Amino acid sequence: MARTRSSFPKIVLGLLVVLTALQASGAELESADHIAQKLRETRKNVVNAEAQKRKILGSLYLINQRMKKISARKSELTNELLQAQEDVKNIAKVIAALEVQIEKQRLHLKRRLRALYKLSGIGYVGVLFSRQSALELDETLRFLKIVTDNDYQLIQSYRN
């Protein structure tokens, strides 16, 4: 029995060592599971972050494409504006030239009206019947037709 008594403390001591080792390995197993769980969560977070990054980069690409289109359209509109301004200048020049031409026609018509007024003392009828022969009358009528056609053309040109 003495042998059993002396081996009992050794067995208890051995069991304590084994229990302590099992607790330590259990803690390590728990710690390893915890680390594996953290690793899975970290991987999931990295995948989600990459997906967000790709989504943001896609959005930035689309925004950049829109900005390029808007810039191109702005350039087109600027060119159209410059062309329209040039057209306005050219039209203003044409209008100024037409106003000068109208003023010249107005002065010419005033002179013609004055000349007709001066002739009105005699009148066209007086001029026609003052001719001696039918030949002179035909010639005078032809001359008056030319003058009146010219006056008519002047008046039509002025109206236009």
C-alpha cells in the first residue's frame, strides 16, 4: 500500500497536468476558431469593399463619359453661337446697304416727282396735242411710255 500511496500523488499530479493541458488546448482551439471566424469576416469585408470600389469606379467612369459629352456639346453650341453672331453682323451690313439704296431711290423719286410737277403746267395732254403730225405724236407717245415704264420700275423697286 505504501506503493499505492506514493503513486497516488503522482497520478493526481499527472491528471492535473493533463487537465491543464486539455484546458490550454481547449483555449487554443477556442482561440483558433475565433481567429478563423475573424478571418472569414475580414475576407467578407474585403470582398464587399472591392465590390463597392468597382461600383464607385463604374459610376466615376459614367460621370466622366457624361462630362465629355457635355463638353463636346458645349463646344458645338459655342461654334453655333459664333456662327450666329457672324451671320448677324453680315445681315446688319446687308440691312445698312439696303437702307442706303432705299435712300438713294427715295431721292431719285423725289427728283422725278419734282420734274413731273414742273411738267404739269403744260401737262402730258398739252405735250401730246402740240405735235404737228401723227408721226410726231407716235414718237412722243413712245417716249412717254418709256418714261412712265421707268418711273413704274423705280416705284416698284422702292416698294420692294
